[in-house]
Amino acid sequence: MHQLLLIEDNAGDARLICELLKHAGAGQFAVCRADRLSAGLQELSAKSFDAVILDLNLPDSQGLSTFSRLHAELPHLPIVILTGLEDTEAALQAVGAGAQDYLTKGDLTGSALARVVRYGIERARAEEARAYLASIVESSPDAITGEDLDGTIVSWNRGAETLYGYPAEEAIGRPVSMLLPPELTKEFFEMRERVKRGECVEHHETERVRKDGQRIAVSLTLSPIKEGGRVTGACSVARDITERKQLEQQLLQAQKLEAVGRLAGGMAHDFNNILGIILGYAELAQEKLPAEDPLAKQLAGIRNAAQRAATLTQQLLAFSRKQVMQPIVLNLNDVVAEVAKMLTRLIGENIELILRPAANLAAVKADPMQIEQVLMNLAVNAHDAMPKGGKLIIATANAELDEEYARNHPSVVPGSYVQLSVSDTGVGMSKETQAHLFEPFFTTKGLGKGTGLGLSIIYGIVKQSGGYIWVYSELDKGTTFKIYLPSVSEPAEARVPEAHPAVTTKQATETILLVEDEPSLAEMACAVLEGSGYKVLQAGSGEEALHVAESHSGQIDLLLSDVILPTGMDGTMLAERLLALRPNVKVIYMSGYSDVLLAADGRVRGESSLLAKPFSTAALRNKVREVLDSTPQGAAASQAQSAIV
């Protein structure tokens, strides 16, 4: 039902108009009457109407001014003018000023009046809908633009101004190709041809260029604009996805490094077994030869090569976060000051070392030796990036990483951190180089000038310490590495030099249960131990080891077991089962990497002794003697003395 306001002072004319609308409108109109303009304005302020039927000549207003006063109050309300034959000129002026139409009272019909009123209401609603739609488009954060078939911009909302940087007056009338990176021109015109055929291109991820030259990633939807079934232009809706793409790249990079780390750790474990065999047999053979024997020198070469390979596997373990750590609570300012003493000689006289330690720096929990390694590796890289000299700046600061920072860096947990930054004024790096920076064996140095493991080791150390590392670099503008380590509330601990207990040389008489699933490595270790006077019992799995222990009740003095064993029972589980039956048995674990033995902070769990693979014959003999000569401690489940080799 349409609500109409009739402003008519003549009661007879008013009754006639109501009757005509009643019959012609088929009950679609509800009419409210006012006999003066002032009364009509009061009705309009109190109620909502769809249209007004207005007589221009009223007791309180005459002629065109009647319409003008009403139209000024409600400019979007359709107004139909009623007039006598003598007032048609004023009625025409009213139509020119915005009235819907006019009808003369002398030849007024119900159908004509109903038609004009309906048309006015429909047009007003259509205009209201268009205005509402225009306000939606204008207020949208997305860039919504219109182009004709030639690619000329014809409309440009505020979202487009924000996204592309051009105000509407600069953009309208110019070709949309001004937003295209040169290499994407062909792609764009292929999409344009699809739109001309009436197709819609939805959520196409591409790039555009802002007014300031910055490239941005956008999700683009192109839709055809049709008039009368014919395509006359295109509507483009673009959403800025630059931040999302950056986050996706960060996440993909983290996942890639995690996958490479798992692969590196697995390879290092298997390779360490092979290196242990090579190293052990080379040492055994060398021990049987006089020092001047030429073969002894060749065996020494084999040993040196195996040790170099072992160093490489240790670097892979550092990247894969499977190395044993000895973290303490420390102040990074102290570590930086200690390393700075060595850096002045390392980086040379043409590079200025600048230290910027923060006052009241919070403590962190980390392995000081590994933090020193991080600083040394970064300093070496900075030195190589400044062949003509420059500045190396090492700074510390307290930092709060909030929720917003975490949203922009997917792996970050919000909280309190200590920032360690290392900056240089060197040649910088491209985006492509930065994307591969922490991958093992990736290097920009020449052949033979680096393994490409330095930064991957740094990455592993930082991640294993519970921290994060980011790089910021531009070509010819230098590089900054920012490391964030979680802060702790405890006071910093004093660093104590590692003590190495003296190994006794008494005659070996003990029995050792050796559990190793790699036959060649077990054979070599058995040869070393039996050659030292020990009785060795062998097993290739945890279950087999328990059977051997049962058949040699009370004879076993030491369990020497690999951590990773087949058939589900690992070395730690075997030790627990054996110690429950034989509490006085000592335990040494062997491992190529220490996942099973490490607690969350990187320490060896409990008081277990660990013999890191690959080990030399001397390391094996010394570790066995050291543990056998140690005093048993505490509960049965922690009989082994804490030591790391």
C-alpha cells in the first residue's frame, strides 16, 4: 500500500481525487489530506509518505513557491502537481525544478493520476536504490572501478584511491593499463577479451603498480557491464592481498626449513653410523702400525677426512635443532662484549665495530657458546659483504612482540623478548637471495669459499633456543639480522668452565652389554672394547638385549646402547627395564642426534651419559672408563653420571 499526501484546500476537488485513486488504484493507495502547505509540512515531518499530490495555489502559499518550499524540505520525495488551465506555466516550471509531473484538474482521470503517481514512486525508489548502491561502492575498502571497452577508466571509488594512490580526478579518463606491471600486460588483455565475451574472471591473483611505483599483490575480479544484453564495459574489484601473500611466503619458508631440517637430521643420524665405522677401523688399524709406516699416514688421512665429515654432520644437526645444548641464564650484553674482543681481529681494520648494548637488559636462557657462534658467523658474513670496509653494528634491546606482530609473523608467540641485532653497511641482498638464506648449502660465495651452512646453523641455534630470526636487507643498502630470544626473570648465572674428570688407567675387567643395530658399527666398537680387556655381550635390539641380560644375571656392569633401536623399544626404554632389574648397572647412550634424550631446553634428560656419534676409539675407551669409575648416584633410574662428549 502506497502512502500518499494530498495537499488541496478545495474539499470537492479533494473528494474527487480520492475517489479517482480509489477506483483506479485498486486499493493500492492510502490518502491523507492537508488543506494548507503548513499543515502538509507538519504531516510530512510526522509520518512517512511515498508521494505528494500538490495544488500550487493554497491559502498560505501561491504558485511556484509552493512547490519550491516543499521540495526544499524533501528533495527526494516524488511530487505530482495539480493545477488549473490558467496555471500551467507555473506547473511546467515546477517540473523543470524537479517535480515528477503535472496534471490539470479540468481533464483529470483516475488512470492518468494513478499512472503518474506509480511512476514517480518507482523512479524515486530506483534512484534511492542507485544512491544506496553508490554509497556502498564508495564506502567499500576494495578498489571498485569501471572501464569502457577501450580500457579507459570511467569510475573510481575511494577504495581505489587508497589502494592505487591516485585521486579520482587523476584516474578517470586515463587508461587502466597505467596500473599494470609491464610483464603482466598480455595477461591483462587476455582477461579483458574474456570479459568482452561476457565472461567473469573471479579472484585472479596478480600484481598492480601504485602511483608511487610500489608493486602490490591483489585479488582481482573482472565482470562485464551489460546494457540491453550488450557488453559495454567492465567492472573491476581489486582487494589488496600483499600482507597475506607475505604471510603465506613466511609460512611456506618455515615449513620448507622444517622439512629440510627433518631430512638433514635423519641423514646425519645414518651418516654418523657410517662415519663411526670408518673412523673406528682407521684408528684401530693405525694403532697397529709404527708411526713411520707409509700406511699409517694414509690411515691418518682417512681419519682426518672422516672427522671433517663428522663436523659437517654436526652442522646439519645444528640446523635441524637436534644438537645437545647447555643453556644457562645469561645477559646478552656480556656475550657480545666477550665476542667483541675477538671480532676486532677477525673483521679487519677497514670495518668499524660499533656496540650498542641496552641498559637494564633482561636475561635470556641460552647456550652461551652457541650464541657466540651465532655472532661470529654473522660477523664473518658481514665482513664478506663489506670488501671495501664499512660499519658492523651489534645492538641489544628489550622487546615486546604483541598480537599484531604475531599476526604479521605466523610462527611468533606474543610475549617479552630480548632483541639481538647485527647490522652491516655492505652490499645487501636481493629478495630472491633472502628467500633461500637459511637453507643448508645455499651460498652466494664462490666455489670453495663456504659450505653454505653458516646461516642455517644460526637458524637452528635460534629456533632451538625458542627464538626467532628475521633478515632485513636491500641491495647496496646493507643488511640487518634481528634475533628475538624469550626473556626470563631469573638473574644471570656465572659461566663455569667445563670440567673433564680424569680417566683412570686401571686394568679393564668389566662386562659390557653393547646394543647397536648397525652390525658393522657394533663390530668395530666390540673390537675396541675387547682390545681394552672388557668382556662384551652384543645385541641388535632392546628385546634381544633383555634376553642377553637374563642369561648373564649379575654379570653386566655397563649398558652401552644406541638411542634409536628397531622394533619399538628405544635405548631409554631398554635402560629403564634393565635398571629395574639390575639397579647397579651403569648406562651410556650412543646417538647420532639427541632428540630422544633432549628435554625442552636442550639438556640431556636425567643424568644419562651420552657418547655422540661418530666417536673415536679414544673417546669410546675414555667414556666407558669414566662412567665405570664414577660413583653411583640417586635412584635406580638415574645411575649414570651426567656427561657429554
